[in-house]
Amino acid sequence: MSFKDATLAEVDAAMNEAHVAFLSFKNFSGKKRASFLRAIADEIEGLGDELVKTAMAETALPEARIIGERGRTTGHCRMFADYIEEGSWVEARVDTAIPDRAPAPKPDIRKKSVALGPVVVFGAANFPLAYSTAGGDTASALAAGCPVIVKAHPAHAKTSELVAGAIMKAMSKTGMPAGVFQHLHGAGFEVGQALVKHPKTSAVGFTGSFVGGKALFDLANQRPTPIPVFAEMSSINPVILLPESLKKNFEKTATMMASSLVLGVGQFCTNPGLVLAVEGEGLEQFIKNFSAEISKALPAEMLHKGIAANYVKRLSETLAQKGVKLEVQSETESKIGDKNQGRPTVASVQASVFLNNPSLAEEVFGPFSLIIRCANMGELNKVVNHLHGQLTSSIIAEEEEISKHTNLLNILIEKAGRLIINGVPTGVEVCPSQNHGGPFPSTTDSRFTAVGTDAIKRFARPVSFQNFPDSLLPEELKNANTLGIWRTVNGELTRKGI
């Protein structure tokens, strides 16, 4: 089954309908929007095996992965439903008036977050459910009160269509206005460009390549009225192996790293693409064990032909660079490229070479890790300083060992959005304290996360209401009764419900 690309007229109609829906949807209570999100989760689960089998056929992902991703998608919807029903997400602030204050009276000022407007979400290639049609971007935007227009990813268009149908049913069952959610197809660039450029678009959510995300970001900033693009793009997620731990635990560390590298055929934005360590016996033993684990891994089918072809191209380019040594490639009985296979690969390079070749710091999206051989800790710190922004960075070390290198931790705080001790970057827990974002080029705005309850902040903005009579105030600011509200009364700051 193929799907026709939306026309420019259909894009215009969708955006105008979304804007009309926004005028009412933004004022719906948290409870009403929460019922919509829970209904979406129910309807997606109601698709049953049809959704699982369709996603498997389009992406080559195994059943367990699809079922897990479906649970993550519905869990995201229900998490945001609970969050907006509770109400504290609006971050209400109340400063009551002090009319007799000298030398000037203080006015009554109250503030809360409000929805931005219609949000365009681009489906992600590597997550057909959790980062696509009803994924985290869509759930958080709807939670904030923003209508959503999804551009389906052409690599899993049937899956996207099924999920879109489930959302439409949830709209009908919960009395949502037409235009709160819309679904468009576009295999080329024209539809996406038109959506970003449309004057009724207020924000964009994107997960994908650096080239794609940066193009949308630039396009959004060329508009007469620029809009935010929240793009998650490129990260090699450095894993630093400190010497003392590596010498003691090289075998355990190698097994852990190999499992992370081959997970999902390396098609995660948190794949461990870079490993840093100081030369020595521990590193040599680690490489030996790491190579043994990778040699046993079988090549597996990647998500689609385009991703597989890009992996083969980028891998070949990297291995051809001067000074890069191939350590291991997994055994294979078929030619690379057959069935869009991704062949797990590990290479190494001296830190001095890495520092002088910018191409080696670029992402190779797939099951590949590059080991950086550092002469000493000073050179390792130099490499870390050299890196671009990352989603994650990990340190494998003894606790006492880490305490000797607090300068390294301070550098990593500047480089990454999530720091991990004695763990791998793959696996992103969905919870309020999660930060799935990082400095450019991992994302276009390091102040925000794409995972967890704080993801809602991307699609909201603050508004202050000064000297408003109680009858005209938003419900959350009336009588300062909102849970978790901050109040300043007679100069004293308090928080209700804390």
C-alpha cells in the first residue's frame, strides 16, 4: 500500500484547521485533555496484533521491541495525562499587591504557562511508535494544549496511518474539536518544508539526522516570524574507561559495551559511538574481550534501505581515514548490503590523529564504535574538550578513581545532557528527572528534554497577568489555589502543597 503525498493546498487547509482548533483546545481543562490522552493510549492498545505485525513488516524490528515501544508510547500518553490533570505543569506564580508600599505601590501580578499553538511533528525513522505519530513530541504538545500535525515517516507509513486512526477515534470519543490532530504523508521534502514555513505553525518537533534537523532549523529561522525547532540530531555518546577500573573489570566492561553497541543494530541516538581510554594493559585486554564479543554478533537487518546504505558509506569512509585501525567486524555469511544488513564493527585510532581529523568525530549511525587511544589522562581530557555537544556521556570507573578526576566531570557537564556512571548510554528511562537533550549538535536547544514530563515545556510559554480581577484570571491563578503554586505575600515566598 502506498500513500499519496499531501498537496500544498492540503497542507494549508490542515494548518488553518489546526489554528481554529487551537482557539478552543488551549482553554480546555487539564482534566479534559487528560481524558483525550488516556483515550489515545487505549485506542493504540486496541489495535492489537495488527499494529505489531505492521510495524515489524515495515521496520524489520523484532516483536519484543515493537511491543515494548508500544508500551512506552501509551505510557507517555498516560504520564502526561496524570501530569496535566495534577496541574503544577503551568508553573503558576502569584505576587499579591502591596498598595501601600513605598516609594511605589506593588501591583498584583500572576504568571502561568500557556500553549504555543499548532505544532508540526516529524515521525522518526528509528522509532516507529515512541518517537513518531503518537510519540513523546505529540503527547507533550497535546498535553500543553497545542494541536498537532504529524508528517508520517515514509519508511513506516502504514504503521503511522494505523496510529493516526487510533488518535482520530480518541478525538471522537472525547469530544475534541476537528483539527486537534491531523496526519499527512510526504515522501519528499516539499510537504515538510511547507509545514515549517506555514504562518500558522508555532513549533516543530523532530528526531533524525543532523542534516535533516539543521535544514528545518535554518528554514524556521528564515521565516518572517521565526519559530522554535526542537530537533534531536547527532550524538556519538562518548564512554570513558578510566585506567584503574579498566584493569580490574575489562572483561565485564567489554561484555556490557558489546551488548550496548549491537542493541537494535546500533540504531539508537544513544549508541556508544566513541570509547576513550588510556593506553596500557587494561585497554589491550578490554579490546581483546570487546573484539571477541563483537565477532560473535551476527549482522542484522537495519530499519530501511536508506539507513543501511548510509551506514555502509559512513563506515567505509571512517575506516579509510589515515591512522584508523580495524579491530573487529562481526562474522557474516552474506555480502554486506544484502537485506540492508548492519555489520557490527569496532576500530581504534590514536588520540593525536583523532584531534586532527574532524570527520572522526562525526556520527556513524549504526553498530560502530571508535576507540580513542590516549597517551595519558591529560590527552584524554584534551579529547573530551575537543568533542561537540552530546546527548550522553558515560564514565566507567571506581568511585575513588572518579573523585581524582573531578575536572573531567566538570568538562562533561559542559558537553552532555545526561551523565552516566558505570553504565551504558542506551536505554532512556521515561521519568520526571530524565533529560534527553544536550548541547548542539545533539539538539538545537540544550535547555529542553524530549523525554520525561519536562518535555511539555517545549510547547508552552509564560504569560503574566497584572491587576486582573479574579473573574478574568485563568482558572489556575484564581484565588491562588493551584497545587504547587508559588506565592509572594507581604514579601514572603511560599509554595502551596509543599
